[in-house]
Amino acid sequence: MRALLLSGGLAVLCSLAGTRFAIAWFSRHGFGQPIRDDGPTTHHVKRGTPTMGGLVILLSSTAAYLVATLVSGGLPSASAWLLMLLFFGCGAVGFLDDFIKVYTQNNQGLSSRAKMAGQTVVALTFGVLATQFFADERGVRPASQYISTTHDWGIKLPLVVVLLVIWFIVTATSNGANLTDGADGLLAGASALIIGAYVMVSIWQNNQLCDSSRPGVVQSQCYDVRDPLDLAVYAAAITAACVGFLWWNTKPAQIIMGDVGSLAIGGAVAGLAIMSRTELLMAIIAGLFVLETASVLLQMTYFKITRRLTGTGRRIFRIAPIHHHFEHLGWDEVTVVIRFWIVAGIGVAAGLGIFYASWLT
């Protein structure tokens, strides 16, 4: 528990100070954000705002986790290294995307195929390592070959099917987080809520770990997971780093997270869900990401269908993702952000409620 508190405290301080330094450094070197022309007109004033601030979240949270773990007398677990792989792997894809945008001063960075290829390599590498290696003394690996909501259920799936599921979860979640990052403070605040939920999930799982000698652990209700406390420490660091970054990212944002941050955060959420055996529950805990992604898919599908049928493509929303739709309706950006934080909070509360209710029953 000392590592948990130390990790969060160090991360928020490093993020607060590091983001301030990043704002000055990126401004001095011309790392300004290009803005999409078809977006809300109120966003055009953000053109040139320092970007790639997500690097601060990656570095400060990881440094805080490592320091807290070592100071507390422990070493990073296999699960933490794998979470780091997803966190930095997806972040590296986002960094390339951001760098191309900044270098060319064009909102088009990596092609969708190149971005998907990078995410696929990261996801499959994680999937193979997490499901086939690093079993602990109980024989539990970081990820299982079962489908999970709060516990594993059903039949053991073939490795190729499991890898496809992991690929889908990682790419869908990282892209969902990327789509959410479109208004000042929206993703940073929502991510603090979502990843904070996984701090609570992992602490609870650690207290109810199968084969635990702790009094009060009911074996029929226990959790067969690996390294939950270590995952909680890392998740606390990421949560705190998002909060520290939010100080500078609220409207008017002095720095933008960029794809390096959004893809990394999405990858971390996916890793936490997979290794805590809550893959299906994540659709509720990270419900805001699902909402944003669904709005884009619905918009694209409806446009293609109506263009094929009538010759003129029609849209459900004025613009997608859906948070931009409400800005086009006249909502102030701050209003959109706060209300979407509430939506994220409702998803988190519902997910944690289901998680706890499952343990009770």
C-alpha cells in the first residue's frame, strides 16, 4: 500500500512539473498542433498549441511506478512489464503519427493502415507473451485463454482466437481513446476516472486472491489473477499523471496530449482489462470510449449506405466523434467536457457496481 501512495504522489508531482517544462520546450522548438479544417470553428484558435504532451504522462507515471516499487523493496512484476509494453508500444505508434503531423504541419499523420499495423504488432506481441509465458508459482499467467467479465468463464479458447480477441481489444480501446481526445481536458479527465477504477479493481482482487492465506478470503469468490497489487500501483501512477497533466490541459489548453498520449492510455486500459480478467466489463467501465467509437462507426456506415441508395450521403450527426456534434449544436466546449466526464463517471460507477455485485453473488 505504501508503494501505491508513493507512486500516485510522485506521478502527480512529476506530471505537474514535467508538463510545464514540456510546454516551454515544445513551444521553443515549434511542436505546434495542426487542427482539422472541418472541426468546430472554435478549435481553430488552438492551431499551434504545443502538442505531444502525452509523453509527460508516459514518462512521469512509469518513473513514479519504478521508483515507488524499488523504494518499497520490490521489483516490477511480469504483469507490470507487459502493461509497460502496451503503454509505450501504443505510445510509440502515436508518437510517429504526431511527429509526422508536426513536421509536415498537416493534420494527416500516419496512414490508417500504418497505424493499424503498428498497433497490431504491439497487441500480438503482448498477447503471445501474456498468455504463453510468465506463469507464477500457482501456474497463473498474466492473461488467460478464456473470455472474462469479472472471472474467467466458458471453454478455453485456441491461441489464435485469443490473439484475435486481444488484438481487437487493444486496437479498439486505443483508437477509442484517440477519438475521445478532441476537446480540452476531455480525455485526461475521463482517463483518470477509468484507470482509477482499475486501481480499485486490482486492489480488491489482491485482497481476494485465490490461494491466499489472508483470513476472510472465500475460495469460491476469489480471483485467479497475477500481480494485481503491482498493476494497481502502476495504474495509480497513470491516473495521477493524467490529473497532473489536466492542470495544464483544461480550457484554454496550454498543451495538447496528442496521439502519443491517447493511444498509450487506450493501450494501458486494454492491458489492465485483459490482465484483471475484466475484458467484457471494460465496455462499461470505459463506456465513454465505446460511445465515441460507436458514433464514428454509425456516421460512416449511414453515410455509405445512403450514398449508395440515394446518391447523396447523409449523416446522423453534424460531425463525429459525438462530442464535436454537441459543439456544433452550440454547447460550449467546457460544458461538453464536463458532461462527458459525467458520462464517463456513470460508466465507471456502473462497472464497479457490477464488479462488486458479482463478488457478492
